[in-house]
Amino acid sequence: MSTNDPGGPGRGGATPSGPVPSQRRRRKRYFVMMGVCLTLFLLAGTVVYRWSIGAAAVMAIVAMAIPPFAAIVANRREPGDRWWDE
């Protein structure tokens, strides 16, 4: 298989044995950030609002700002990544 073959191992940075280590790090960071986002939304809407509506609103606003940054982190190129070359 050549590197330009759609089914080849170079497609998307994945190899037959699985994703490359940098891709795993990016996925982990993404899921951690999205987990924090979900936690902030849930806590703001179910717990914090009972004591402070302002704090709950701030938590919700911070949670709304996280997904764009998570997408940027998930798509950031790291040294040695070759999946951008395709």
C-alpha cells in the first residue's frame, strides 16, 4: 500500500495497531475538557443555583466557552505528526 492509498496506514494518523501516541494524548485532553464542561453545567444547574444564581451563571458561561478550546486542542499539531501532510 502506498501512503496515498485511502485505506493505507497513513490515513488519519492511525496504524493497524491503533492511533499514534500523540493522537491518544489529544483525545485524552479533549475528553477531559469536555468532562469538565459537562460537570460544570450539571453542578451549576442542579446544585450551585440554590446558593448563588450568579455563581451558577458564571459556571455555565465558563462551561459554554470550553468546547471551542477543546476542539482547538484536539486538532493541534504536535511535533512529529504526519497526518497533516495528507
